[in-house]
Amino acid sequence: MLKMQGLASVLMVFAAWLAAPAVQAQTPAPTLVSDFSAGPPNGVYAFASSTPRSLPELLRGPGTGEPAQPVGHLFLPAGEGKVGAVIFVPGSGGIYGAMLDYWPRQFNAAGIALFALDMFGPRGVASTAEDQSQVPFAADTADAFAALRLLATHPRIDPKRIAVLGTSRGGITAIRSAVERIAAAQKLPDGLRFAAHIQVYAGGCVGGFRLLVKPGVFGKKPMLWVHGDADDYAPMAPCKEYASLIEQAGTSTEFVVIDGARHKFDADGQRYVSVRGAQRTLADCPLQQDIDTLGYSDRFTGARLTTAAMQDVSKSRCSAVGASVQGSTSARDAAAKAILAFLAKVYAQ
């Protein structure tokens, strides 16, 4: 989820490994919809959203920022009865092969629908890996809530059983969509909320996107974290600590460690890739933001930070260069097993 810099050859290898251009080339033209009340079948659908530029803009509610039409790939399981669903928010590489093949097969076999989001392509961006500012992080979250509103109108989808799953950069949305103030600002109909929040090798556990945890910040819907212990891109330790604090504050959480798994372990490609120019956030970065005041503080000392101090800390104590990515069939199978077991419990409630 982090900014890439470095040799052109490194970027070319990484871009090829992500396989985003190939996925986009095979994607049919989307059908623009305003709702799913007609019960459309499997397909590719564009829907209305917006592009808030920051967290404060996101908190102003839906429609803030430039209009946008993200695209969702809908995969419904066989049958005619009501089913649960998962909205999948990808990382910096955008939509990738496993989102349109591996993950739909896993969820559909378990009787769960999948709505895989492409937020970057419709905004004219193939990937944000080299420059995260191309698409604001707040836009990812706005799109996820717009997708929730849309999916809840499908006659085959149970609106009370729609979860959100985010990988890497998408994990920020999976986490932030659980925040009460953010969810309330979206003015969802009839108390609509995500039924669960699933973070897979998530970003946002450390650095400027981490929120100060205190009672009432996160809702009561359960959270699942799945992370590889060999991830040197989005470090696991801060996520494990973050999840523990969120649980202590009143939200049910589970944390699953995948032994030996690196970042992007669910990708089809099994090749180890060293991304020498990758900008990553250090595990001991002290930054955290208060969702109520939007001010920053040091998570180790509790000391409040001015904007200037926050920027200085971010530059001097939070960033490093170099990381790796690698797909693993065994790791993603283990992750799928854990996710499906978690959802079985959630949807049975």
C-alpha cells in the first residue's frame, strides 16, 4: 500500500507481478446501475460514489468531493435463496486476478456472494503503488459504503449479512468502516451497517492512519485480522497490538497468523519479489489520530503533536525503504479457511 520508488526494472517486475493490466484488459464494459432491486445476475456494474480528499471530507457525508463511478464485479452463488455477501476492497495494485477467480470460487462455494471493487480504473489510475496521492484514501472508504448501499438492494442479498474485506491499502477501509463516527456520517438507510470487518495483511495499523483507540470509537460488529508473520511491507506486530486494543475497548476481534506468509500472499504468482524502492512505515512509528478532534498524538507517550511535529515525526521516525511480496497457495488457502469459518459464525448470529 506504500509508495514505490526506485529502478525502472524493479517497478516493471512489480507491475507485472500485480497483473493489473491483464485483469483490466479482460474486463467487460460495466453496466451503470442506480440500485440492484431488479436482481441483476453476475456481471460488472458501475455505480455512483464520490471522491472525498481527506478524512474530514469523508466525515461530511456521502457526495463530498468529485463524483465518481467505481465498478464492482458481482459473483452470486448458485441457487435462489437469500445469501450473505462480502465487499472486497483491494490494495495499491488495484483489482487483481485472485479477486476475480480464487476468491469468488471460495466465497460462492460457501454460499456467499462477492462484490469485488475496482476503484482506481474508473478514476483513470491503474495502480497507486508508485503514488498513493493519485486516489485519496478517503475515496476507498466512500466507495465501500456506496457499494454497501447498492448491494443491500439486491433481492438475493441479506442486507444484515454484508461484510467488508480489505487487503493491504484496502485494510484501511476495512478498519475505518468500523468506526462509529465514520459510519454514522454516511447516512445509510434503516441503520444499515457492515456485518463484519476483515483485514488481510492490512495497512493502517501504524503511522498516520492509525486511530486512537478508546471506548465508543469502534462499533460492536466483529473484526477479523489475517496477517503473515513474514510480512516486511505492512508489519504484523502493530496490527496485532491494534486489534488487541480494539478488543479491550469493546469490539470482538480475532487475529489469525499465517506462518511464513509475506505481503500479497493471496496473489496467483508464487515468485518472491524484492521491491528495493518500496517506501514502508516502520512498526514503531508513534503516530495516531483522534477521530473526535482529528488531532495527532504519540501512541507511546500520549503526548499531543502539533501539525509541524506530526510531519517531523512522520519523516524522521516512520519511514524506511525496501520490502518484499510473494504469493503462496498454502497461505491463501489457510486465510480462506479462517475467513469462511469466521463468516459462518457471523452470519449464523
